[in-house]
Amino acid sequence: MKQQNIRTWFVQSFLMMSLFGGSVFFAGLQIYIMLSSQPMISLRSSIYLSLFLFGVLLVLSIYFGIRGGYLFKGRLDDLFTFVATLRSGKFSARVEKFEEDEIGMITDEMNHLADFIQDQVKSLQRLADEKSELANQAHQAAVMEERHRLARELHDSVSQQLFALGMLSSAAIRIIQEDSLQAKKMLEQVAEIASKAQGEMRALLLHLRPIDLKGDSLGEGLHKLVKELKDKSHLNIDMKIEDVGNLSKGTEAHLFRIVQEALSNILRHAHAETVKIVMEKHKDMLHLYISDDGKGFGVHAKPLTSYGLQTMRERCEELGGVFQIRSKEREGTYINIRIPVGEVGEVG
């Protein structure tokens, strides 16, 4: 519709020029007749001559209006087509320049713009490749770091415990006939170390679980985790998980990891029999409570970097929450976490 209006505008402009030219010519003849004592042309002749001139100008106006509008429309069509091509993503396209005029200048600028967009696209693709490579390197580094951590854990705990098991069991076999009471004590130590090593291995296997919930909600993921631990350990876990709703995937992953880390610490260090986990919502705050009846420790005597507590605190603070821990030797450990659901839960 706009292209048709442009051609119409050209024709109308030329017609107005014809009308104005014819009117000026006719007015000039009338002034000449009025001022001249013996005019060489009569009034009737001036009217006919003016009508003839107006007719000629009318034909020329229509012709040049249509021609000019067609040429102008064609050049605009090229620009419109070029813009549509750029919008479709073909940034290598260019529009041909015909004249050194204003439209030609616009054509040059649009070609320069296409060059700029094409360079930007190449830069974005290069950045995307670099980002992908960096992400892959970061993933590899994280995998290697996790392997090193597990190797240290195995060496520092399970490997030494297995070595102690071997030494004690060998000694018990040698003296079982000579001193059965001493052999019994050694075997009791073997059972204790084996139980501790088993807890260490369960904790390490717990850390090897995937970070994401594999499409499960937080409550579903925690119930599966607790069921697995109940089947494979002696822990009595009492869990009450309220459906808080509207939590982002990142928030759910952090909370899942916090509970996972807490259970791992209990398996490895607490020597607890009962664990209690409660997650509920009060107004705009999510409360996560984890407690055990284990041996506990002096919070002020041990730095919070011990037992992965620093990792749990950092995850909580990333969610804008508050991390509190109470523990005393032979009285268990109590962890209370409060997270603002209104601010964090709605982040996607």
C-alpha cells in the first residue's frame, strides 16, 4: 500500500505543477491583454492556448510522474528486500548502488551496517566457541578435582582403615590359640574399624550422586535419598518434608546438596543412630532443620571448614539464607537453615 502511495504522490506532485504552470500562463496572458492597447491575441484565443498548454503539461506530468515514481519505487523495493534479507539472517547479502544521491548514501550506510552485523555475528560465534571450550575445560578441571578429592579421602580414611583391619586380623589369627581374650579385643576393634570404613564408603558414594534431581521435585529427590540410606545403613531417619512450591531448579539443587552433605557428615563422623530432617515454610521463609544424636563436637573448638560445614554455609548464603549450627560433645549436632522463599524461590 505504501509503495502505491509513493507513485501516486509523484503523479499528484507533477499534476499540481502542471495545474500551477497552466494557471500562471493563463493569468499572464490575461494581464497582457488587459495592459496592451492592441493585443496580438484575443481572450478566446488565450483560453484555448492555455487549455492546450495545460493538456500538454498534464500528459507530461502523468508520464514523468509515473516514470519517476516507478524508478523511486524500484530503488526502495531493493532496500526493503535487503532489510528483509538481513532480518532473515543472511548477513552476507548486499544491495547494489545505482546513483550517487541520498538513496545511494542510504544504500552505502546499509551495506556498512550489514558488514558490521556480519562481523558481530562472527564475534558472537567465536565467543560461543570459546565459552563452550572454557566450560569443557572447567568441567574437566572439576572432574579431576573431584577425583583427587576422592583419592585423598580414600587414602586418608578407608585405605588406612583397611590397612589397620589387615594388621589386626592377622595378629588376632596368630594369637587366637594362645590368648583368646586378647584376640577377642582385636576382633572387636576389627568390627569397629570395619563399621567406620563402611560409613566412610557410604559417605563417599553419597557424594558421587548427581547434582541435579533428574526431573524429580526436591521432596521426591530427598525421599529417594533417605530410602537409599535406610536400605544401606543402620541410620534411623525421621523426615518431614513440606511441599513449599515455586522453588527454582537452582534453589532445589542447593537444598538437595545441603541435605546430602549433612547426611554424609553424619555417616562419616557423628556415629549417630537417629537423624531428623524437617523442611517447612513459615510465611515467606523456608526452614530446613537437620539434627542427629551423634557424638557432636565443640563448634568453637573446631573451625567450620571441618566436615564440609563451610560448603553448606556457602550454599545457604548463595540463596540469601542464614546458616546456624549448634553442637556439643556427646549431645549431637543441630543445623537450622532459613531461606527467604519470596526472593529466591521465584528466580528461574
